[in-house]
Amino acid sequence: MTKVVSKLLPTNSPKRLGVINPEFITIHETSLGTELRPKERDFHYYYDILLHSENQIGYHFLVEANYDNDGVIYQFLETSVMTRHSGTLEGNSRSIGIERLVNVETDMDRAIDLQAQLAATLMNMYNIPIENVVPHKYWSGKECPARLLAGMYGWNWEKFIKRVKYHFENHNWIKGIV
């Protein structure tokens, strides 16, 4: 069973930019390009950046799935909080950002599936249509999530969207999201 770990950033965090009514879900992944990163680039690495960096870049969720766990979803911001994750004001003010952790220990199939399940859960919570589940590239042109867009690890954007639909149609909701 997947667990949701609430690691909400402090109310005075510079990542909290206001309130949103989510209409989109934006899919991201960590690291640059399509390379894997060392195992030290784990949850603690990214959480430390969120806590201590002065910039306003943030995201709502970080999905992690390694070969030795069933997957963990870390929630950093409530889904009603605006943060900079999309590269545009429109995307930031209208979407929830789901980051997928990528390092050498990532079970890519499980991580992508878990990200799809979380997207389906948020679609259900906010009545967001499948057409509004978009890659980061939709907002900014940045090639992200690079691995999905490049068709790596047996996944591509179309397969990801089909998996989101599967979870949505089968009511495979994740519990514990705020």
C-alpha cells in the first residue's frame, strides 16, 4: 500500500505564493535531461532544497518508488496553494505540480504508475478532465518530464495518460492528500 507522507512547508515559506483553485495537473520529474542521478539525490536532498532555498520554486508532491519499497508520496504543499513549478504564471496559478523522483534506485515502472494514480486521484478530487493532465512542457516548452516525452523505460506520454485513465475509471484513489 502506498503511503502519503505530509511534509508541509512552513506557512512563511517563500514557496507559498497564494491560493489556487486547481484546473490542471502538471507532471514533472527530477534531474536534468534523461540521465539518472546518484542515489544521494533522494527525498532528503530535494526536501532540503525546498526548505532552505530562497527561490520560490516548489511543487506540491514528490513521488518516490524504489526497488525496496512500494512507493511513497510526499506532500509539500496543500493542493490549494500556488507555487512556482510550471515556468509560467498561468500554469502556477492553475495547476498542481507532481514531481517524480529519479535516481539510480528508482523503480521507473512503479514510480510512473504511482504518479499516474496520484494524477487520477487529483482529477477526482477537483473534477479535472484528463485533457488537463499535462507535461511541464505544456506550460514552458521545457522538455519535462524528459523520460516520458522521450519514450524511455517502455513509457511515453500516451501510455502514461492511458494509465491515468485506468486508475480514474477503476477508482484507484490515494488516501491522505490535503
